Amino acid sequence: MKQLVYNIVDKSRFDQFIDLLNSQSEFAFDLESNGLVTHGPDTKIVGIGFCWKESTAYYIPFNGDIDPIVTGK
């Protein structure tokens, strides 16, 4: 099984991520929300995920910094 690589894009890595994204000929993205009811009155978009290479993904949180416990840093 391939190792999965998840990259959290925080403020310090954002410009580098944009340069990398701009160099891709195609990519997929997905909005992440705080719930499963996508059109509910309390549903908020909390981040966006990007992928252009198998087993590698990038996540940009919209709600601030990610807790280091969650990212494993």
C-alpha cells in the first residue's frame, strides 16, 4: 500500500504552495465543511483540499491554524 502524504498549508507555506499549484497543468479540489448537511443554515466552509498527484494532498484551513496534535507535528 502506498504511503499517503497530507500537507497542511499554513500562512508560512502559502506562497510556496501557490507557486506549486500554478505549475500544475490540472488539479482537483474539494471544499471541506463543518458538517455533512451541505446546505444547512449552520454549515460553514472550513478549508479546501487540493490534489494533483496520487497519494498526495494539500489542505488549506480557513479557520486558523491547525492544532499540532491533529497534524502530527
